[in-house]
Amino acid sequence: MTRIGILSDTHGRLDDRILTYFADVDEIWHAGDIGSADVLYRLQGVARTRAVFGNIDGYDLRLKLSKRLRFTCEGVDVLLTHIAGYPGHYDASVRAELMSHPPRLLVCGHSHILRVMHDARLQMLCVNPGAAGTYGQQTVQTLIRMAVDGPDIKDLEVIELARKTL
């Protein structure tokens, strides 16, 4: 079993509570808009980190990271990207890949809206952890923990850090 911590849209700010919540995970997946290399380095100090760059990430992160990562975790096919959309509303940048060769698990960010949805047509779980940072329109910082145990994706937990004051 692999325990995963998932976050997105930190925009250069990594709340110390995230490190506490992810202290017992085996891997951290960051779905882009990291905002600074320091955020990435701090996550890497906690657990193996897989990350993609997002639309706000600068040249320094784009040199280190890919726009998309496709990998397997315990035999589960995973696609990690920043902009993907959600069932019925996939972004044009990933639609062809999803339709021709859907992963079992799609992880994305960008919208700052936490969504966990099953796409019955593609037999794919879509996970957007919302935004873990404080920049943007969201009122609550969110992240996700879950486990991949062989073919099973389980124990998904939504973590709300704090209400932002707007």
C-alpha cells in the first residue's frame, strides 16, 4: 500500500500544517502552480515528490518539472497535470489523450475548486485537491490524502486547513 498526499496551487506558500498532515505519506503529488522552488524542496524533504509545473510557475520550475507526468503507482495508471478539467468538461490540452488512452486516476489542479468525481464513461477517478495556498478565490485551503493498495484507490480524505479572510 502506498499512502499519497495530494495538493495543488500553493502559489509559493506552503503552510507548515501541510507538512504535518503529510508526515506519514509515502509520496506527495503536487498538481502545479507551485510558485517557488522552495515549496518543492520542502515537500521533497518530507517524502518522494512527483510534481508538474502550472501556468504561474517560472522558468526555474519549468526546467526541473514536466507539464504532465504519466506513471503507475501499485499498478494504477496515473496522469498528473495542472490543467485538465473534469468529467464532461475536459480541457482541450488533455482531451485527446484521455479519450484515446484514459488513465485510471487523473490528478489535476488549476481551478482552486476541490473535486473528486468518477468518470463512468472512461472508468477514471478524477481528483482535484483544490488550492493549498492562500492566493485565489477559494475560501478554504484544501488538500487530500489517500491510499493506493494494488488496484484499489481507497481511504480518500479531504483536509481543510483554514478559512481565508477575504
